[in-house]
Amino acid sequence: MLWIGIVLAVQGIGSFVTEKVWDTEFGVTALLPDSTPSWVSIAIGLLGLAIIVISASRSRKAAHN
């Protein structure tokens, strides 16, 4: 589950940055229509970060038990 979070975070935030700096997209958001707002990239990245946090907290709880 941690790897899914990392991939989503990199794809979402990376696509947002490349869209703003170089006016291009890659990864997950490149598959979306051109009319998709740029905040969708941030949402994908934040979802990835949330998955990373949840996965890390579950790992800590399992290590303490």
C-alpha cells in the first residue's frame, strides 16, 4: 500500500509541476482529458500522501504490538 501512495504522490505532484513549468503532463493526469482542471493533479498527489501517512501509521502500530 505504501508503494501505491508513493506512485500517486509522485505522479500527481510531478504532473502538476511539469504542467505549470513546462506546459506538459505525464503519468496519470496525461490520460485525463485536456479540459481537466489542474487541481486534479494536486488531489491525486494529496491522495498519495494520505495513503503514505495511513500506511506508515499502520506499520508503527504493528511494530508496537
